[in-house]
Amino acid sequence: MSRRSNDVRRAAFTVEEVVDLTINFYRRNYIEGLFLSSGIFKNADYTMERLVRVARMLRREHNFNGYIHLKAIPGASPELLHEAGLLADRLSVNIEIPSEPSLQKVAPEKNYPDIIKPMNYLAEEKAQYQDAKPKIRKTPLFLPAGQSTQLIVGASPENDLQILHLADNLYQKQKLRRVYYSGYIPIATDNRVPQVKAPPLVRENRVYQADWLMRFYGFSVGEIVTPQNPDLDLEVDPKLSYALRNPQQFPVDINRDDYERILRVPGIGVKSAQKIVSSRQHQRLRLDHLQAIGVVVKRARYFIKCPGIATSPGEQQPSVIRARILALDTPRTSPQMSLFG
Amino acid sequence: MTIYVYDGSFEGLLSTIFQIFTDKVLPINIIDERHCQFGLLDEIRRVDADETRVERVLYGLNQCSDGRAALLVYKMFLSELPRFEMAILCFIKTVMASHENILGNYANPHIAEALRIEKMIGREVHRMHAFVRFQKSVEGIFQAAINPDFNVLPLIGSHFEKRYADQPWLILDTLRHYALYYDLKTTRFLESDDPLLAISPARHDGQWQDEKEDLYQQLWVSYFHAVNIQERRNPKLHLRHMPRRYWRYLIEKC
């Protein structure tokens, strides 16, 4: 947990050092841009001012047009946040602990209102600039890459239902562009947080998959986690899990059904769904076409109707489908997975 | 058993394809005259590049599609894959024969093949945007060497032109022996005998480098290793994003 009482060595750069390193790394194409964070020096405004000064020097004196992501320090003045919004591509305030009571326990000097306040302020400012855009041609860009935050998974007792509802709220109300989830890695021995050895990477991966379903696949949070199933299934991904819980929604007819329904089939991603909808205007699609398009047929076949698929009656049972798909996945030697695995 | 032979240029290939349309034959192969071998029974037809024919092919392609087909053909040409000439011929025939915009039909094998090649090229372009590592020379030119799988140098210039508009830069393809050079005004190709290439990142004695170059390289290498989180080490994923064949010119990996 990032906390000021942690006994770890800290280092500080001067503003000029950060600027010089950034511009020289950028000119050599080592980096895309700058992600700048800071512990609190003296107070919030002093710290925020130093972050803003880095961005200002890069933009004004070095004509730096690369990406800048700054931390918005809770408690910093609106003037500083506003200037940061005009200079940076993205600002983020990290929530870290996904519920107020747990946050109080781990970091008593932090609280939710302090974190949400700058988010709301920045969301309103961005909305105003966006409203002005069609009327005033030279409206400056304000946070073109929006806001983001980070939630730590596994450091406190919140279940996936609570975490995903919080994320959904942040997307809806604070208009966040991204919520990042980070499996908890202990850095200091402390009896207020649990002792775990390996970070919960599989759970982190499942939460990201659920987040993707909310943002790109048209799923509502209530379809992914329910009070009966408050935690994501670690064995299968949340999209497959949804399909197994809702067999009445399937099979989906590849040649007839809407894009939205095709997108819900396990094994069909956004790109494949778009290709299917585009190609079927030209011709009727068969199973071998789906294979060529990039559909993961070994998963999708249980949930679709299309020429070339022969299903025996016994195969329709969710428990049978689940067992078959699990048997197909080669045993993983590493607990880590890719983001889209 | 007709084999068509062209001069190895994009223009030459398109002129040849125009000729094939005129002749109304299906050749067994189209090959680059610089590395051609023939069988005894093959009938050889050599076609010269012709500017008006090239323009007619490109115009026709875009008329029959949403305007993407001509660029797609150019990318297929740059792929240098085995028998890419025949893939281009099949693709052009398919596009010309269709009345609607057939590029949206991923179920057509020739379109799918073209889009598959385009995707491979796109990935390589994306990698080169990320894997170019410039080194500053005493003259203040930022120079880099690359050895991409496909001939993507013609496709990456505009990205670097926009990003580094205020610094002169040079990217050398060490496999194909030519370079792209931006002098603050225009971007142009340099052939391997160009005097500007005499001083290049291919030389390792360090004499050509800016005095601070070595310092920034060291800082970058130590930063690269310091930001790694041990608990999250995932070598398999790392290799997928940064395959070993690209490490040669990556300062942080070699």
C-alpha cells in the first residue's frame, strides 16, 4: 500500500531533471510520453505545483507534444488542477482501496470525498470545454485522454460485485476513461493488511475482462456479477460464465441476429463480430468462414447457429459445455495470463 | 504455362498486371527479373513499367472499392512474401470483378488473404514506430538502424515526420541497405552509396556520437530495469510484444 508511514527509501528529482530526462528520452524514441506521480511534499498544492511546472516547461519551452499523464493530488487547488488539465493528456486520482470503510482502516488520513472531489471538478471542466467546442473554434483541449484511476484488488475484503459496481459508477458519474485494477503486492510487513505471497493475478485478469465487457461488449454490471454470484469465476472468463448462466439467450444465429447478440457469444470479439456483420451482407457464412475470420470456434460452437455445425442434444447442457471447454484449454504453467486470454 | 517477368518495381508489377488483363490469360507466376529461374517449358513474357497503365490500375481499383484497395496493394507489395505478386493479381481480379465494395467480405479467400497480409504489415509498422532507437550524432542528426521483417520504411516516415518535426533524423534499414532521411524540411530516401550513410549507427566505435549520447543511453538502460516489478515478471508476454529478433537495435535489450 502506498502510505507515508511505509519504511521504504524514497528519492526525488528536481523539476529540471525530470524535464531534461523526458525530452532526451523522447527525442531518442525511448518513450511515448511521461507518466508523472509524486509522494506528497509539504502539502498538496506545493506538490501539485511541481507536477504542473514539469508539464508547463515541457509543453512551452521544449514544444513537447508527447503524451503527459499527471497525478491529480487530492486537496490541490482548482486553479492548479485546471492548469494541469490544459497541459496534460490525462489526469488520475487513485482510489486504491475499493470501499470507504476499508480505506479508513488502512490509511486513516485518506477519505473518499477528498478523492472524488477533484474527479468531479475535472469531469465538469472537461464537459464545459466540450460544450464550448462546437461554438468556439479555438477551444483548447482539456484532458483529451480523460481521467483514470486505480483500484487495488485483494488487499481488502471487497468482493468483485462491490469492485465492479464502484467501477461502473466511476464510468457513469465521473466519466472516467479507464479504471485500472492492480492485484495486491505487499511491500511492507504490516498487520493491517493480509499477508499474501503471490499477487492475485488470475483474479485481476478476470476483473479486467469484466471491465472490458462493460465498456466494449454492451454488458451491464448486473449481468456480469449478481448477488447470487458476487465473485467472478476464476476458472472461466466472465463472458463464458454469463453464457453458461443464461442458456436461454443462445444459440445466436450468425447469419441473422443483431451485432449486439453476436458480440455476446464466447469466442467472438469486437473485431470478429464486425467482420461477421460486414461479410454476411455479401454471402451466407459457414463455420469455415468463421474460422478464417478469427472466431475461436472451439468456444463459440456451443453458442451459435450456422451451417457446418452439428450439435448433438447432450451437448446443450451448460455443465457439459463447461467441462468440454475447460478440457480444451491447455493447463497453464504460469498463473499469469494475457489481458485477452 | 506463361510466366510474366517484371523489373521488381511496384510500377513494373502493376503494368504487368494490366498486361495480364489485356492478354486474358492466367499466368502460373509473376516474377522479379532480378531473381528469376525458369523451367524449359515455360513461356516467358517480359513487361516494362508504363506510367499511364499504373495510373489506370490504381484508379480502377479505387473506383471498385471504398478507396482503400490501392494502398492495400502497395502494402502487399512491400510485404515481399513468397508469391506476393500472385496474391496481388488474385486480389485485383476479385476487386475488379465485384460490383459492391467487396473489401467488406472477409469470407472471400482472396480478400481475406490481402487483409491478412495488411495486418502483418500493420503490426510491423506499429513495432517499428516503437522500436526505433535514435542516437544523436555530433552533427545533431538523430540516427537509428532497423532490420524489419517487411519493407516498411516507406510506411513509417509520416509518423516520425510529425513526431520529430524539429530534429533531423535518419532511419537506416540494414537489411535492405537504404535509409529515410528528414532534414527539417522534407523526407527522402537515401540509397546505400549516399555519403550521409557513411556515418551511421552501423559503426560501433562511438566516434560519430554526441558527447552526451552515452550518458542518456546508460540512464535509459538503468531506468528500464528499475521500473520492472519483480512480482509481475511475465517473460512470455514480454517476448510476445518484443520478439527477440528485434533486440539487436534496442539499447535496453542488447
